[in-house]
Amino acid sequence: MTDAAPLPADLAAGTATSGNPQLPAVAPPHCHNCAGAIDRADAFCRHCGQETRIALPTARQFMREAAGRYVAIDGRLWRTMRALMLHPGLLTREYIAGRRRHYVRPGRLFLVLSIVAFAAIRIATHADFAALDRMTIDDKSAVPLAPAAKGAAGDRAVASPKSGDADHDDGVILRSDNFGVSMDPEFNLIVKGDAPAVPLLRERIDRFNRLPRSAKGEQLMANVFRYGPYAAIVLLPAFAMMLMLVYALRSPRHRDRPRRFAAHLVFAAHNHAFLFVLTIVVVLLPFPGWVKSLIYVAAAAYLLQSMRVVYGGGWMPTLVRAFVLFVAYTVLFAIVVAGLLVAAVVLQ
């Protein structure tokens, strides 16, 4: 009778430590992901980066992994939020200087806060739509409407606005000499002008305006928030391009002033992230009007201070550049909002 063949060294070690060769208590000699050779002392595979110990996590480890390393382990998110809210321009300066390990990257920060902000706005507007839907035609906030027809569900269906309604100033979103977009309190979309696309959209707009108010609110909310994040992503590089233009002239006193588009993009991401935080606070908390006005003033002061920290320069040149940015960005924002509303009506 011949002796049994000796066990391989790795299985023998596993048998000695755990009593079960199928579940070794030490790191396996090969990566379970890529099958690359590893040392027992390696915590991660040198070939693909996966951890070598694949035991199921505890509940605490699972929640830590779900929250993200920068939240649960080193407090990177909280450090970033503190710097974002209390120190205008600091995150941008740190990123440009290469000190990035202790902060959330600007792209991720922008994306996460934009998602949270849109979710907060959706919650708030859902409540507003419900309140508006309970209003009657005698409400002072409602505008005169064309004769209404009854919907299938018994709701008051609103016909297309009268031709004279398009000239009122309530709800104007975008207006130029030959084009205008507005919306009245009954959620009627009013598009006027001689642009080539207007006649093509007229049928869909009229169909939308004949819907009950509740149906219009639901459709607007669903589609605007579907395409809203894409609009925010468009506004980000546009704002960076505006920064690049207002700081195009070189200054011998500020030789370290950021000039590359990527640096302006980082600045834009951080300042948009700050605005997203303010948006979340304003729409979710029941502040009185004067407190909201103070918040808007604080937002303007934040942008000014952030520009001075990152780009340098005195208060007067910064104010002039900020005013140019405000005008240009307001026009672009109005165009984007008008596009979102038209898209919410047409893309149904």
C-alpha cells in the first residue's frame, strides 16, 4: 500500500489553521478575481487591485463601504463641506496646488450635490403643485383663462390661453424682440415668436395647455427633473468659459492667476456646489422672506470672495467681472430653463 500524496503547502496550511481546506483562514496564493499570483502578506492583488481576503463583511464594514471611504474612514466629505461653506475659494486653491487627498474631487462633489439639490426641489415643488391644484378659479393668483372643458376625470381642463394673455408680464422666463417663453399660474406654456420651430411645436403646446392643471404639473415635474441634471452639466463648462473670458487679460501683479480652462472648470464646480447646498437649504427649510434675501446676498458675497481668493485682484475689478458674469449667466440660465420647459412639454 502506497503512502498518500502530500497536500500542497497552501492547503496544508489552511487545514492546520481552519480544519477546512475549502475555506482557508489565510490569504489565498492566487487572486480570486484575476487568478494572478500573490503573496500571503498582500492585502490587495498587485495585478488587479482587488482585496485578497474575501470573507463576507460585518454589518459595520458593509455600512462603511456603502457610505464611501471619504465619509466613513477619514471624514473627507465633512472636511470638504466645511471648507466649501466657510472658506470661499479654498477648495479650488488647494486643488490647483495639488493638495487633493483630503478633499472630495470637484467633479464628484458637483454631481452628488446636484442630485441632492434636484431631489430637494422635486420634493418642494411636489407640495407646491398639490397646493396649486387645490386652488379655485376665484383665487387671486390665477389669471383669466379661456372657457374650460371638462376632463374625463372631472378635473377642470384648461384650454389654450387667449392671444392677449401672451403679452402679460407674469411668468416671463425668456423674452427677446422676436421670441418669448412664459408660463402662467395655471401652468399654461406660452411660446410666441417667428422662430422656425414655433409653428412645429404649436400643436404639442396646445395639447399640453388643454390638460388638467394636476396633469400639467405632474408632466412638468417628471420631465424637467429628467432633463435638469443634463442642463446643470451644460451650465458648468459654460460658466467656466465665461470665467476664462473675463480673466483673459494678463496681469503682471497676478502671475499665478489660473488661466487654463480646467482650472476655471474646477472653480465653477466648487461654486456651483455651494449654490446647490444653498438651494437645498432654501427649498427644504421654511425660512421667512427676509432670511432668504439674506441668503441670496450671502451667496453673492461668497462668489466675490471666492473670485478674489482664487484669481486675486482688488474689489472693484472683481465687482466688474462679477457683474459681467452675472448678466451673461442669467441670460444663459433663462435660455436653459426655457429649453427645459419646452422639452418637458414637447418630449412627452
